[in-house]
Amino acid sequence: METFSKGVALFFFAAGIILLFLTLLNYGIGFATANWLNPPFWRLYLFLAVAGILAYILIRFRRREGQ
């Protein structure tokens, strides 16, 4: 179960980083007119990236019983 949780956390982190990069690239070049690539969504993608990496850190370094 721990491996699955790490995978989900890393997926959210990677998705947030990739979508943020695409949004910034779209802002600079203007290759698409999709709403989800507009600047107001930067905060959402940053939230996904930060939440994903924090979840990974919490899962990876949690204390075990008896330690």
C-alpha cells in the first residue's frame, strides 16, 4: 500500500509540474487557446505540485511503530 501511495503522490507532483510548464510555455508562445492553459490556472498546478511532493515526503519519512 505504501508503494501505491508514493506513486499517487509522485503522479500529482509530476502532473502539476508538467501542466505548469505547459501553461507557462503557452503564456510565452501562445500555442493554444484552451482555458486550462491560461494564467489563472497556475495556482492550481502549483498546488498540485506542492501537495504531491509534500504527500510523498510524509509517506516516505513517516515514523514506524516501535522505532
